[in-house]
Amino acid sequence: MARSNKPVNASAENALDQMKFEIASELGIADKVRSQGWSTMTSADCGRVGGQMVRKMIEQYESGLSGK
């Protein structure tokens, strides 16, 4: 079966995009992304953003499990 890039939940896609830009801002690359777009970013920069997104999502999930 072919993979689909369609989001299961459209609001989740918007939240992930917002998180992506927040993390890019924290890493100091948000201005470059806004002016040039994601397609011009290096794979290392995109990997950093993706890695930080995963870390934040895991932290949020774990804090939800512990009831904090």
C-alpha cells in the first residue's frame, strides 16, 4: 500500500507547523526559513528541528502520563 502524506487531523498539522517554526526560532534559523523557505535549509538544520520536535512531543506525552 502506498504511503500518504495527508494529515489525519488538519488541526494537528497546523500545530506541528507552529511547533516547527517555534523550534526554528529557538535554534536561530527562523529568519532564514521565513525569507528563503524550508527547501533551502540544509538537511542538518532540518534534522535538528525534527529532533527537537520529537523531544518536545515525547516530553509532552510523558508529562501527560504522569499527570503533571
